[in-house]
Amino acid sequence: MLCTHDTTLLVALFTGPHALHAIGAAAKAQRAAVSALWATVLDACPRCVYVLGGYSSEDHRLRSVERLNLSSGSWEALPPLAMCRGGAAAAVLGGQVYVCGGCIDYCVVLNSVERFDPDTMSWRNVEPMRLARQGAAAGVMGGKLYICGGWGEKDQPLSCMEEFDRPAGCWRGGLFSLLEPRAWGAAGTLGSLLYVCGGQNKNDPLGSTERFDPTAGRVEKAPPMAARRSAPAAAVVAGALYVAGGWDEHRQNLDSVERLDQCADAWETVEPMLTKRFGAAACSVAGCIYIFGGYEEDDVDACLTSAECLDTSPPRWAAAPPMQEARSGAVAAAGWA
């Protein structure tokens, strides 16, 4: 049993912030010690962002992975994915990064799943999804990973959802479905609800939004966005869901950003991005939203290396360190270095 400040600190520095959080959750007697050590451990284990896979400007699918250290502002290359993956879905579960599906070329859509362990800096294949899909949306609630929609093997958008039970190590499908088939949507978790926003059906971008309540076991309509958005980027920060960029019904790339206030149950337009982006990756970390890559405004074949950061108080965008490799259709996830 952990009894001293020094012992708790040594364990936390060795195992990382996720383990420290687990100690506090499991042992009531340790909560005060965990609270006192939290800032020290975070300083020793700086926050970072992972950007994984995607498409190159030559439309090649990518295996490469890079990580941005937010303290130093520097990028580093990490061990690559086992497979090239464009249009995958990703989320962090139990301190590890899960990358699900995507496509390896024009004809092959994947159901395979890879998991990255930051402690060992290694990838491992885990149980594949029940359905192959690219351009799906992902979110985590209640210790489970949910994959929603996407583009299936039969060249059709999907409405079906799957959930991954980490302790059981298995996927379950056929439990819930979106109200509207959609691919290239974006997802974010607000409280106990998973929102799936925008994307596209077989032909057109969507502005509709749905929310999934796993406790009630239902999917329902949510307020639609002001703009139709295929392949937008989304992240949650400070109790609000932000959806940025994508392209509209005129096939124009967007820099506009909308924010859903869950209390008001309404969208509002906020400060636009510095760059119009379609197919960018996004995540929230340290109270900010980071957006990476995507396609350029004037050239759908040219991917971006640029990144930007939204400080939400008040909403203001600023340039972030550019990636080492230009990419679109990538995924991003936050963690600790």
C-alpha cells in the first residue's frame, strides 16, 4: 500500500499520469496525495498530441505517426502503424491510442484495429471491428469506444455503430444505429452523450447532428449546424463541442467554426480558423483545440503541414508548430509524452 509522498511520486513518475489518476480513484486515502502531486507529475510528463496515418499529397495512404510535445513545441517521428490507413477513426482509451479501420487503397476498406502503448512505444493488433469502414467517427464514453457510421465495403455510407469493451477485448455490433447513414462525420462526447455531426450521405454534405445516449439506449436528433460539412474536424473543450472546417454543398473548403453549447442546446458561430481546411484532424488538450493538416483551399490534391490552435477564452486562433509531413484524412489524439 502506498503510504508516503515520495513513494507515490516515484510510482507516478514511473507509470505516468494515467496510473496516478487510477491510484486516486481506487484508494480514498491516497486522493489528497494524488491531488498534491498532480502538477508535479504533469510537469515531468508533458502533454503531447499524436497525429497518425492519413493521405499524402500524392494520395498515398500513410503509416507514419508523429508526436507534438506541447512543452517544447517540437515534433518527433514515432513507430509507424502496421498498415497504411487513410480515413481511419481514433480515440484514447485507458491511456492507449486505438486506430480503427480506414482504407489501404481505393478498393480495400479495413476492419482491423491497432493500439499504441506510449509506455512501450509499440503497436499491437487487437480485435478487429465487425464491419470494415473508413471515414467513421469515434468517441469514448463510460470506458467504451464507439465507432459510428463511415463508408463501407459496398461503397455506401453506414448507419450502424459498434462498441468496443476493453476489459472483454471484443466488439459488439447491432445494438444501435444512427438515424441517418453518414461517412466523414465528426464526433465529440459531452457529458454522457456522444454527438455525431455533419459528414455526407451518398452524394451530399450534411449539416444534421445526432446524439447517442448509451444509458437510455437511444439515438436522437440534435440541433443542426448552420453549415453543411463533409469531413470537418471536431473536439470538445470547456463543456462545449466545436466543429471546424470541412467542405460544403458547393464543394468549397470552409474555415468557419461552430460551437454547441449543451446547456442552450444550440449552435453558434465563433472565430474562424486561420486556414480553410477539409479533412483535417483535431483534438483537445490543455484547454485548447488543435487542428492539423487537411487539404488546401485552392488545391484538393495538396495536403497541408500547417497546424493551428484555438484558445477558447476568448476564442482566438494562433499558428501551431507545423507537422513534419503533409497529410489529410489523418487522426489525432492527446496524451502524455
